[in-house]
Amino acid sequence: MADDAVVAPSAAAATEASRPAIRQAGRVIVIAGALGVVGQLLFFDVGLGVNFPVAIALLAGGGWLLRRRRTAPARIDAWLAPAAIVFASFAAIRADPVLVAIDCLASLGLVGGALASFSGRTVVGRSFGALVALGVAVLGWAVGGAFPAGADARAQASHGVSIARRAAPAMPIIRGLLLAIPVVIVFVALFSSADAVFARVVDDLFGVEIDLGDVGWRLMAALVLAWVAAGSLALAASNPGPQAATAGGSRWRVGTTELVTVLLALDAVFAGFVILQAAYLFGGLDTLQASGLTYAEYARRGFFELVAVAVRAGGVIVGAERMARDRSVPLIASALTLTVLTAVVLVSAMLRLRLYHETYGWTELRLYVMATIIILAVAGIGLVVGLLANRVAWIGHLLIASTLAAGLVLNVIGPVRFITEQNVARVLDPSLVPPHGSSGIDETYAATLGDDAVPELIRALPALDPRQATYLREELGWRLDQLRGSDGLSAWQAWNAGRAGARDALESARARGDLP
């Protein structure tokens, strides 16, 4: 009896200790299920628009509500959730497919970081390698779905004797049945739609008529979205435990002399390239005699490759500094030399790109390459500072911040709208085109651009030659018919400012008789 008197309070305490974790897991599942239902209403059979920022805001809000008591993100991480919503909002503003895809990826990455910060995990304060590892972990939580919620609840629950423990042998079966019910419903609906006899048997057994329609697919969409939401919300509600948020872990070390040798060899190669650039590209010597290319042909070749060279050179510099056993003066000097020479390579790439678009006009790819060059230039400045101040470990953070800033600028100017506006200006004002340049619009390429380009293309129609104008009128007329006839693009969930502006411009053009 004495032993029972001791055990009973312990079991009761264990049961009581397990309840908060179980309740929290239940809240995660309930909110995730609600998000799944709302998500299929937002996204099922409709285009991307205002639905995306609404979904990101709901996910971030759910994570905030589910965070553990007295847990809040570090101050340095407080911007992640608002930034995720800002980038998601551009999906409802811009109608540029490439830019919207980039915005969606940025928003998903930022909201993942925000959810991790809600749990008390540090994000921005980590080393770059630890930040990458956290990104992989966040993805694992999202893909794991409901399993992380249950696992976290079990980890936090007490192992004392309780009713739940006595029912443990039956719990796998109960969980299996709960998972099986929606799956069975979907397949019964599918089979009923495919076979009239099967449908009759189901009707006789259950007394209900199953009409597949969209119900099965909507249910499936809700389940998938709820699954992802459950894992994401479980991350925000989880207890990370003790961790070294900024620890970079052990690093593989290499001798300083070996690394200096590598850097000096690259310095020699880069210096030779820079000398040639100074003589032929910057100095304007006879490239036709030296390479068989005219100056214009020489200038417009290789800027993609030069950007790739700059990226790889930066990686070599950072890797050498991080792996070196000692930060000796020769190591830092050779790394700084390579950084400066890489900056000249970037200048060469920028000059080539400028000459190219001045001669042939703008494309999305050329604009994104220019943005990349600017980002790399900012990173190069940061690398010089980092080498001098022994802060190279933060260069990855600077690169991410520069990329997000460039993304904001691109969203403000609108790449498709900008390049179309610049190319139309060349058509309307030939004085903007240098000698031997092209002032025309590539109508085939222009027709593939997003809806942000439509107003400018309509403005250019009177100035185009008849063949180009006829082709664009047919393509724009087809686009208007598509916007009119697509229920998925007309739904309120898919509302998009760029798409709405394009439709208004197309409607006005057809009313004037400019479109078929």
C-alpha cells in the first residue's frame, strides 16, 4: 500500500504534465486542417493572385498563435514574417511569370524562417552554413506534415502511467483509421464515377449518392495543404531545446601556403585577362585583327561567362579564407588582389552587357544578368571589408540581403513592363538607337511576355511594320479572349493588378478596333 501511495501521485503528475503537449499537438492539427480547407478555396482551379499573400499571412498568423508561451523571435529575426508577406503581395501586383515565381520562392523561404523564429530558434544570427542547415530542416518539417506535430508532442509528454499509455496498443490503429478515412472517400468517389455498378452498390450500402465533381479533388487538395501546414505549424510550436544557434561547426583546415599558392595562380590568370580587357574592350584596339571579331561582336560576347567567373572567384576567396589554418598577411593580400581583379571582370561584364542592350534592346534575361552583376558588386565590396575586418563569415548574409533588396527594386520597376517600355521607346524614337543597332521589336518574343507588357505593346502597334503589327494584334486578341473566358483567372482569389490593367487596355483597344 505504501508503494501504491507513492506511485499514484507520480502517475497523476505525469498524466498532468503530458496534457499541455497533447493539447498543443491537437491545436496544430485543428488549425492545419482549417488552413487546408481555406487553402483549397483559395487555390483550387484558380490562377495565382491575391490568394497567395492571403495564404502566407494566414500561415504566419497561425504559427504566431501556436508558438509556446513566452516565446518570441529574436529582434534580429522580427522582420522575417512581414518581409514574407511583402514578397507574397507582389504575386497580386505583378503579372510577370518569372518575377512572380521568384517572389513566391522568396516568400516561402522567409515564412519558413519566420516559423522557425517563432519557436525560439535563431535564424539570421546563425552562420551561413548553419542557416543552410536550418533551411533544410524547415523543409523537412513541412514535408513531414502531421508526423512532426505528433513526434514533438511525444517528446514533450511525460512517460508516466496514464490512460493514454494503457490505450497505446490501439493508438496506431486509430491513427491509421483517421488517415484512411479521407483517402478511402476519395477512391470510393473515383470508382463510383468510373463504374455505374460500383456506384449503385455504394448507394445501396450507404444510402447516399456520390457525385465526384470537384469534391474529391478539392478534398485531396485540402489534405495536401493541411499536411504541409501541420508540419510548418508544428515547427513554430516546437521546443528546439538547447542549441548553439550561431555555431559554425568544425571546419576542414588547409595549409596557408597551399592556399596562397592557389590564390596567386588565379591572380596571374585574372591579371592577364584584365590586361587584355584594358587593351581591347576598354581601350578599343582592333579586335577584328586580333580575334576575327568586330568591336560590337567582341563586346557582346561572354558576359554570362564573366558573371559565372565572378561567382566562382568569390567562392574560392571565401573558401580559402575560411579553410586556412592561419590568416597570414600573404593570404589576405592575395585574396584582396583576386577580389579587385574580379571587380574589373564584373566591370567588363557590365560594359559588354550595356553595349549589347544599347545595340539590340532589352530582354528579361539581360535585365536579370545586370541585377546579378550589381548584387555581386555589392558582395565584392562586402568581401573586401570582410577580409580586412575578419568578418568573411557574414558574406553569405550580405549576399542574401542584397538579393532581397534587388528583388524589391525589380518588383517596383517591373521587369517585363520596363523592358517593353524601353524597347517601344526605341521604336518610337530611332535616335535612341546607336549606328548599326536594331530599333525593331521582336514580335515573337514580345508576345511571350507577361500581362505587364500589354499596355506598352498596344502603344507600339501604330509604329510597327504591317507584318509585326498584324502578328501582335492577333496574339493580343487571343490573350483578351483567354482573360475573358477563363473562370480561373476571373475568380476573386486570382485577382492581380497587372492582369486587371492588361485586360482593361485590351478591352479599350478592341473597342477602338485595334484588335480583332
